[in-house]
Amino acid sequence: MRVLLICGDHPRHKFIANILNSNKLLTSLIVEQRESFIPVLDKQYDNNILKLHDLHFKKREQAELEVFGDENFTFTNYLKIKADQINSAKCHEFVLNEKPDIVITCGCGILSDETLSIFPTQTWNIHGGLSPWFKGAITHFWPSYLLKPQFTGVTIHYITSKIDAGNIIHQTPAHLVKNDGLHQLSSRSLKLGFLSIIDLLNKYKLNGKINSIGQKLTGKLWLKKDWKPEHLILVYDKFKDDIVNMYLSKKLNQEMPKIYNNFNNTN
């Protein structure tokens, strides 16, 4: 079974690549150069917003290093590309030469129909969000912003031409730990989803197939432009990044998402 992973270059992406490699489940790798880990904000914002923006992304860096470590890629034979090259002829040639049975994407750019046409039927995406409620971008921020941190999670789904809309293969729930902030919640939840990939690949290798379920519920596609630095005021000034504790102490709505577990379902 030949597995191609296409991912970014942040600590979370190095983690998933390395655990696949250590479990002898990685055959080839494409690494896409991502944006700066701590982006610079335009100076048009007031000092409070600038400070919150800096705090937010420094907390993200701290949480990712805490949960995923700071290791380099252990799989050293890979194709490195820029962000705008994911649908390039260079990538197409690499994929055609590697002949993967399974392609897994995690944190890369949107794939064109032409790119998808050369991928195998088993092309999965690791989405940092619970679909269908949180499809699209920045989907580990919105659950906490909406005071529903329990809706943080991971969806592994088939890739289609519609964003995060393919059949769901497996979902993992929020990993809520007392005193964690938004980014620790995100990183722990991502790690849980990443680790599930090992069992899913081994299940597919054993059975030659994998169960999935269509997305029947109405959800929302969150766009990058939906997020504004002003949203940080609620998380950090109003609630002091204490939303996980608020949920655990039952100060927030306790509604739980219904998620699809490939190992407990027979669909």
C-alpha cells in the first residue's frame, strides 16, 4: 500500500508526517511552504488589537510546540513546493511517478479538478474541524468563539470539488483539558485526529476498503475573510481564554455534537 501525504510545514504537519513514517505507512511526501507562523498585522489597528493579535499567535506557537514538539521531517525524500504550486505540473509529475494507492492531505492549498483527476479514489483530507458544522478555514477558532468548545474536533473525509463536503470516514472529538486555552484545545484535538489515521490506514490495508457516511446535516462553510482580529476581544479580553474551563464547570451549554466513529459504525 503506497501512501502519499501532502501537508504544510508547521509543527502539526511535521508530526503527522513523522508518525506515518515511524509506522511505516508513508511512501511519499509533498511539503507545501505555509505562511509565517506568527503573521504581521497591518498597523491600521489600535494598540489593543495589535497586542491581542500578537498574543493569539504566540499562544498558537507555544501550544503547537508543547503538543507536537519541534522535530524536523524524519522522511527526508520529499518534494518541497511553494503555496501556489500545489496544482502545478511539477506536482502532477511527482504524483504520477509515485503511483499512490492513498493520498492524504493536511493543511495544503485547495486542489483543482485537474489535480484531483490524477489522484486515486482513496483521497482523504484531515480537516481540523467537525463537519458539517465547521467546514472551511480557521475552524478550531469558531467553536470557542461561539462558546461551544466541545465542537472542536477533526474530520477525516473524502476530498471532492466542494470544500470539506465529501463523505466522512472518521471523526474525533474535542480533547478538553482543565486550564487549557483555545490553542491547546486545538492542538490536543488535532493530535487525537492525527493518531487515528494510523488505525484507519491499517484497517484499509487489512480490508481493502473503508466505511464512510454522507454529510446529511446542514452546516456552515467558514471563510478566511469571516475572521477579523476584533474577534480576539471576546476570547481574550472578555473571557480571558478560559472558555474550556467554563465548559468543564458547566457554565456553558453542554450540547454534544454527534460524530461518526469508523470503528463503532457499520455504515
